[in-house]
Amino acid sequence: MTMDPQPIRLVIFDCDGVLVDSEPIALEVLVDALAVKGIAIDADGAAERFLGRSIGSMADVVRQEFGVEIDQDFLSQMREALYARFRRELRPIAGIKRAVAGLKEQGLSWCVASSSQRERIELSLAATGLLALFEPAIFSATMVKNGKPAPDLFLYAAAAMGVDPAACLVVEDSPAGIVAAQAAGMAVCAFTGGSHTIYPSYQSALTALHPDARFDAMEELLHFVEGARRLENHSDA
């Protein structure tokens, strides 16, 4: 781990693929929806292009690469299909409740900052029994001008929580999110415990970004936070 020895005060969680194991479901729904538009793409290709990005970013990629406009009817139908599957199938990431309890024991703050709309974040957290752990500290890309990979959302969340970016640790699963955290001047841990991390394009993109740490069991997060705080204490000695 190569974190700068700054005092960690706030842990910022992404939602999809970090708090809830939603990415495989979301990618399947997206692939099916794009097929209706005449765009043939598999789950690996969808993951490479869209993982961790906002709806706006997704629409831009589809327009630029495939010459297809994404309209509100398309988004509404896709969202309806996705939410129905979330209510039936969505599960929390194993160990997340214990990890949050550990942060509380250490006197740290935490929040969620996701590319998804607030409605989807709240539905995901409610369906998996996690909503009470995070509300009202829920931040959506709809709150800022530019979504990930721009740093805007993480900087907005840190400001709203009253914490300097240098004292924040981001937990992300997507390349776009890791780039955003690095651009925000925050330490970033790559979480690879979600079901979607099997895709080859994902693994190669993650490796190229050199996050500060990488782990696949959520309980390990506490070791990274504790290590950063020990570095802080050592630097003050």
C-alpha cells in the first residue's frame, strides 16, 4: 500500500459493486436494452465502456461510438427493468455491515457517492437492508456538473461532509471511479469482490491505474484504514 500518510477522516463508498452486488444485473439489462436499439455488445464490452459511469456518460459513448441517440423512453424502460430485477435479486456485498461498524468504532465518518441517480441508490440500499447505515449521507452524480471519471462528485461529497479531500479514502470498483478519486487528490482502494470483476478488460484497466490498495474481501478495508492511521501516528511522533 502506498497511501500518503494523511489522517483518514472520511471513507467514501461507491455503491454499485461496492455496497451492493449490482453490476452483473445492470450490465445484463443494459446489453438487452442496447440490443433493442440494434447495438450488439457483450457483457465484457459493456463493462469496458460503461462500468462506473453516469447515464449521461453512457449516452455520450453510445452516441459517439455507435451513432445512436439515447432518449428518455429508452432510459425509462431500462430503468423499470433494472429496478424490477433489483427488487427480486439484489444482494449486499458480503461483510459491508461489519466494515461500516468497524469505521464507527474508530470514530470515522462515511458516506456513499455514486454515479447512479439518487432514486436508484436508495432503492439499492433499501433492497439490501443498508439504507439506514448511509442516509442522509448519500451523494449522486446528478448533484454535480460532471460525473466520474471527473472528480466533481467526490469533491462535492467531501465538502458536504466537511472533510478535506486529502483526509478521504475512496472505495471504488470501477476504473472511472478510481480515476475520479485520484483526480480529487484522495487515496483510493480498489474493491474487487463483486461478481463483475471477472471480465478481462476490467482487470487490465484496473491494473493500469495503480490504486493505493486492492482487496476482494470487504473486511480487509479496516486493515487499510488502520494502516493509514498508524502511518499518521508515526509521522507525528
